[in-house]
Amino acid sequence: MPALTIDRLKAYYVNEHFGLKREVRAVDDISLVVRRNEIYGLAGESSSGKTSLIKTLAGAIRPPMRVIDGSVRFNFGGESVDVYRQPDRMRQARWRHLSYIMQGSMNVLNPVRRVKHSFRDFAFRHMDPNRDFQDRVVEHLRRLQLAPGVLEAYPHQLSGGMRQRLTIALATICEPEFIVADEPTTALDVLVQQDVLALIKEVQRRLRSSVVFVTHDMSVHAAITDRLGVMYAGRLVEEGPTARIFAEPQHPYTAHLIASLPRIGDARIRRSLPGKPPALSDPPSGCRFHPRCPLAIARCIKEVPEMLPSATGGRVACHRAGEAEVT
Amino acid sequence: MKILRDLLRYNREFLAGVVLLGIILTMIGLSLFSPFDERTIFAVPPDMPPSLDHWFGTTSRGQDVFWQLTAALRNTLAFGILVAVISRLIALVVGLTSGYLGGKVDQAIMAANDTIGALPHIPILLLVYFVMRDQMSWVVLALVAALLGWSHDSRLIRSVALGLRTREFTRHAVFSGMRTLQILVREHLPYVVPILFFTAMNNLIWAIGLEVTLSILGFSDINRPSVGGMIYWANSHSAMVSGIWWWIAFPMVFVVILFLGLFMLAMSINEYIDPRSRLARMGA
């Protein structure tokens, strides 16, 4: 049984203002599976729905966002938990089985409370009450190469990298089976970024947990993820083993994302893709990528491409799959 | 402790506030050693000017102004503190819940809040006084005043809470399964404690002003000494006309000292907590 099964999930931001109803289809008909002990990457440019998707799968959505259709099922220790049909089970599983490293997680620690209090507030009630909490926290921090002294500090006394590592420590203290990481490295410089990535990878290996890792930075995906899903305008357009996708992207959008990566020794100017991602309240017909796609044909405007098995051992949604080249 | 020492050394308003309040607190402390019962009249010869026997003179009712004043300051300050504490509690609860819950609940609470804020205080207190008549004690009066005096500060606290509810750590707390009450008390309360402190000072000043006003008009327990009450009796005995100036002058001087002291303290604490007000005064 996979660790996470998402089945035809649709979650829209529904707004009604003065009788005018607007739907923003941030997560539109997405199906995917995350296996045990793997890091699943989600890529895509800003406003492609990455954060909306993982908020939905973690059950952390708030109005005006609403799940319209589909299901999200976790497998926690052999037990299946449906996020939206079993909210009570889900509430118990949070932090214990499912933790979340949030976007801008530097601000996860309350600036007017000591770090140890944040640990106590967030994690204490999810842990085995028989073991000494303080000891476990200290032991956990030591494994992540953080001095126990940081527990006495206020967040503003710590550097950005330390705070980021603390939030990872906070998210993994209960040794969860599933970790959702929303751009945990975006605000950090490259050196700290590398540190943090190594830390996440190390924690994941030790706990043998599954991680969904979101970032728009393709080089981070190349460094850390086992499988990669590429999102565009609220839909999944391609999925597969990370290495194979980087070697031979099937979808023209993926090809462009990979082509945008700078390579050492290559002095060519990178072409950027013309146009902008579409407004999700009024997406283009057919394939949502067609207005910007260099390979678009008449069929792309009319027919929505389905997710079909691709040549790289994954899936791709494109009428001209495999024809794109990384230039 | 070090903060207090530094404030005393470098902040002249704080020093002045501490000294002025020190005078008031000394007076209040002395009230414990008063040789006269505070409610007894004609305990000393009436209408004596200030002398070595009676430092601030005596009243036409045969009371020693100095010892009356010590008791009066104690009662007035107790009233102010009681009002400030109760109204802080209400403001805190209303502000934090309203700001955190937001949406419709917030709108409803704030509608009630603004209604209370728009009510005129003195007519309502007079109304309550006339309805309660003999059951009216200073505690009841303080309670009514507190129920009227929180709405402005709860809005202030709400504005902070509104900002806190969308912060990452709040979302994290919600995600980790903390209950609303826990979030409010553990995560948000520490943020608004400074606001509580400096609004408490302002509220204290307001409450004392209210008490003095009501007592001067005679709408309180007139036999229980209070600063306003002393002036009320002085007026009813036409003290100014008959030249017993000390009966009015000393209560006034001390209420001014009390106000100035609290104001200086509130100002310097505000300056310490919010550095922007310091910059504003420097002309930034």
C-alpha cells in the first residue's frame, strides 16, 4: 500500500462577491501516489498550484478554499486514513504521523517565546508521555547537530539557517511517517540550502519516511528527490523518476524548466518562455499549456490531454509527448 | 531589575513619575498609621489652618486634612486599580478572541464593542447610582466603570491579534492540533502583554478622573473619604468663601501629583516598549 494516494482531487478557491461567483481552480483533477520511503518532488512555477496541492493533501486548507471532488488517503502504519472523510483520525495523526515544514518556515517559531516552549506547545501532546520530553528533544537536536543551548534562546537570537534547522527538528521530533515540505530552502543562501537539504535527506533515510518536497528550484529537485511531479496551472503535467525526467523530459513544459537551469561551462543566454501562467479562474481550453507551447497543434486547443504512461517510466499529459527537446 | 535601574538613570520622565508616585504611595502607606478613624467627624477642632499639630489644617467637619487625604488617596487609587484590572481582563478576552476568530464573530463582537465605546460614561454611571441608591458601594461603581472602560483597548488588542492569526506560527500551532484557547493563551498573550501594561496606566488615569468627577458631584458614598469626596464636602461647606483654602488646595495638589506621576510613567513605559514613539518625538 502506498504511503499517500491522491485520487482525482479537485480543490478550488470559491469566492462569492456581490452575486458574482468565481472559482480559482488551483488543484484540478490531480491523481498521484507517493510510496513509502521516497522523496516525491513537486515542481512548477509560481501560481502553478503546488502549495495549494500540498495544503489540500495535508488537510490544512481554510475557506475560501474547498475540496470539490476526489479523495486523499494516507497510510499510517498500515491503517488507511481518509483526510476529508475521517477528520478526527486525521487530527490525531497530525504531527505524530504527518508533519509539515511550512513555506517561510523561518517564522514558525513564535518570536516572543523561547524555542523550548515552541517544542512543548507543538509536539508534547503527540509524544509518548512516559519518556522524558526534555531528554528526547535534546537527543533529537544533537542528532541534527544543534546544541541543546538553542532551546533557551528566542528565535531572533538565532541565524536563519539555525532557525530553519530547528523547524525541521520540530517537524521531525515525533518521527513522522510522512513529511510535507513546502519550499523549506527558498529563503536560504546556497550553502545553508545544501546543509538543510542534507539534513532533510538524512532524517528521511533514518526514519524511512515519505516526503513530499515542493520547490520551484529544479536544481534542488535534481539534488534530493527520487520522483518528480511537474505542475502547470493547477494540473499535473508530467511525473516520473527524477533522473529520467532530467535526462529526457517528455512534456514541453518540463523540457523548458530543465533548459532554464544554468550549466557550468555553458555560456549561452537562456531563453525564457514567452507569456505568463494562465489565470486559474479562467484557464485556457484543452491543454492549459497550449498558448505558450512551441509544439502546440490544433488538437491541443480542443482536447484535454490525459495522463498516460510515458517513455521514462512515469506518466505525462501531452498530445505530443516525447517530442520536446531540451535546448 | 537592570531595566528599572537604566530607566531611572536615563529616562527623566520615568524618574519623575517614580518620584511623584512615590509621594502618593508614602501617603497611602501612612494611612495605616492614622490616629483618627477616617469616617469620624469632629475628632479635632474644626477650621484650623495648617500648623505643626495639623500639617494640612483641619476641615469644617473636624477632620485632619492630612490624615483624611492619606485615606482618600488610598481609596481613590484602589478604585482606579480595580477598574483598570477588571477592564484589562475584559479588553484582553474580547480583543484576543475577536481578532483570532475573525470573520462574522469578529464583526458581531466589534459591533457590540463599538456600541459600548459610544455610550456616554457619566450619565450611565449617574443612572446606575440613582437606581442602586443604598446598595451602591465603591466596588459596584468600579465594576460599572470597568464595564464601560474597556472598549477602546480591546480594539487595540484585536488589531494585534488580527495580525497574529495569519502568522506562520499560528498556522503551525493550528496544524499541530493546539486548541484555540491554548493558542490564545500560550502563543498570542505574550504579544499583547506590553499593550496591557501601558493601556493599564491610561485606564487608571481615566478611572481616577471618573471617580473624582463623580465624588465631587456627590454621587458616591460620601462618608468614605476620597479625593473627590473631600472636595465635595469642602464645596458644601463653602470652604473657598469662608477662607478654608487648605481643605480644597491639598486634595487638588495631590490629585495633580497622582495624575502627573501616572502620566509620566505611562509615557516613559510607552517609549520603552515602542521605540517608534521615541523617534516620533525626535522629529522622524
